[in-house]
Amino acid sequence: MTDYCPPDTPLDILHEDHEILVVNKPAGLLSVPGKGPDLADCLMARLEAAYPQVLLVHRLDRDTSGVMVFGLTPHAQRHLGLQFEKRQTKKTYLARVAGRLEPKTGTVDLPLIVDWPNRPLQKVDHETGKPAVTDWRVMKASDTESRVQLYPQTGRSHQLRVHMLALGHPILGDPLYAPETAAQYPRMMLHAQELRLRHPDGGEGVKFRVKAPF
């Protein structure tokens, strides 16, 4: 892994109420602390400084930017956690991937498991992998790259990154799965663009969206 140099950017709060906090996580910042003092700076720690009651619900990879929701009460954390667990949330990611992805829409259904000798890398494994499904839609494409929307139906670790790699179209700038492209891009080209969920207070459907910075 590359040295950890988290961005020194102010918190980007998208929504705040009595139950939930929705934040735009910058690329390059861990969601939660890693092992050791050099990996202590993370979105969770920064939020705790401003919102001591904040509670973790889900996470995004360090190099992924975009929409993250946190609970501000134990009830909200439980309610949201169950929605993620039961796959009731709807997530849309935007990615730039290598090459021309065809056809325009499709589904990757490949089980994933941690690649133990090379962890934290994940790999496709039809014997012992856990089910992982991703839908895709190409927004625009050239011979060198495609801009795609990705809709994960499951929430496996590194799912979108490994699924795109398995299709032969790795996410550009990915330091783990496309290291040969990492030097050409300022960051990994993956952004959590939209999150739909039910509000813990009353169950009404809500949608949070933030435009990709690339």
C-alpha cells in the first residue's frame, strides 16, 4: 500500500437531522481507523470531534469518495444497519474504467473471498466465495476508457473493484487492482454518487446524491 497521506479538507456535510448524518467522504481518507497511530486519522475520528454521538453504519474504501450515512442515535444505527444487511438500500457508484466496456448494460455475478496471502486483496472464488452481484450501465465510452454507473446488489469488500477487473476493465487509478494506472491518475476513479434508504424516523424514503469530482 502507498503511504497514508489523508487529505486536509473540511467536513462536507450533505444532511444532518436528529437521527442521521450524511457526509461526502473525500478520496484518500479512511472511513475508520487502521492499525497503528499512523492510520488513526479517518472520517469517523473527524466526525467524532464535531459530533461526539456519531455511530458507524457502513464504510467506503479509503480511495473511494462519496456519500456515507452515519447514525446519531443507537436506534438510527440499528435501523440503518439492518437496511444495509437486508440489501434494502440502493447504491449508485460512478467509475471510470479501462477500455470500452460492452455491452451497454449487464450484470457481474461472481462470488468473492479475501485473497489471504495477498490481503487486503479480494478474489473471485467459485468454491468458497460469498455471493456478489453488480449491475452496470455505460454512460459513455471510447476505445481507451468507459464512464459507467455501477449498482452493487451486495456489499462485499472491494466488490466493484474486483468485478470490474474480472470483466477486463479495471477501475482507473486503483492502486491495488490496476497499479499500472495509479501513476496516471490523481486518485482511484470510483465515487459513491447516490444512496437511497428509509429514514430511521418514520421509514420515509430519502435520497442523497453528490456529483462525482471527476
